[in-house]
Amino acid sequence: DAGVIQSPRHEVTEMGQEVTLRCKPISGHDYLFWYRQTMMRGLELLIYFNNNVPIDDSGMPEDRFSAKMPNASFSTLKIQPSEPRDSAVYFCASSFYDRGRDETQYFGPGTRLLVL
Amino acid sequence: SQQGEEDPQALSIQEGENATMNCSYKTSINNLQWYRQNSGRGLVHLILIRSNEREKHSGRLRVTLDTSKKSSSLLITASRAADTASYFCATGISSGSARQLTFGSGTQLTVLP
């Protein structure tokens, strides 16, 4: 398996623009997580899905952020409009719960976002 | 807010020495996991210890968990330059369909050749 795939790997945009980050989880995994990592705040959980259904979005910073998972093999995280403080590395991770036998999360390489 | 806090924030050792990193947390957990992150990369899972376990080994890694003190430690024996990375503990809480990992702030380990 290719692992979790994220695109783009790098994104530079101007304040006010819409940004869409994409994630393809590992095939067969039933959980998908979006995280944001910054020097100041560390690694924060934004939202996660189970079988394509959002379970907890309490970590989404504000209404400018939205996430969707239209099917088991694709998810998007959208920021509209973007602001400089959104600059961070955004990670997608997936896992297969397997009745508690495996709770490992598998991370993608991340998208490095810079909002000017 | 971060559940796990690592100590020390940074650690520098010579190749061949052992490295110990500690993690403290605040609430009850189902499991505690350790991840590694190389510069510019995603996190990679190292080891998981469940709340009813006290010690676990994997290769050169040894993890302990003390639920009464709400603390864990990660020991890397016979360190190598390639072990240079950031190490994060993550506390896992599971209930129904809820699965949440809360990551600590990490320990930056530098292994000098």
C-alpha cells in the first residue's frame, strides 16, 4: 500500500484565497483524522471521521474551516477565506480500529501551507 | 489543550548511549502511544501500551506506563545517529465510535555520531 497520500505537499497562497487540502487514506481504514501542526500550538486534532461520518469537529478553529469525506477513499479540508495565522503543516492520518486490536494512526507526509 | 507533556523538551546524547524521554498526562486513558517525526516528515508510530499494561518492548525501544502517576517513559537503547528526530507521546481515549489521540509537545532528540 502507498500509505496515506496528501496533496498538495506545499501550498503558498494569499490572504483571502480559498485553500483545499486533499487526503487519500489507506484502503480499508475506517477512521480518518485531520491535524494541524505549528511551533506554537504543537499538533492539534481538527476533525475526524468514522466510516465517512464526522465524529468530532470540536477542534476546527472557526467557520472558515470545513472538512468533507464523500467516500471512503477521499477527504478534503477547506479553508475559506485563508488568513496568515492558518500557516501550518496539515496532516491527514487514517486508522483501522479492528475492534480495538490496532489503534495505530498512519500519517501522511503533510501539506505545508503558507498564507501571505 | 495538550494532554501529554514531554520531558525533556530537548535531549542531546552520544551515539551508543541510552535516551530516556518522559510523558505525563492528566486524565484517564485507554492507551498511550509513542510516535517519531523526522524533520519535514509525517509522524510514524513506534509503540502502543494499553492502560492495563505496565511495560512493553519493541526492538531497542522500551516503554513503561504508570497509570497511578499518569506517566510514561520511552527508553531507546544503544542510540544511533539515525534516531535523531522528535518523539511524541499521545494519549488515546476510546468510547463507542469516538477515537481520539492527544499529542504532547514532543522531545527533540539529537544523537551525535
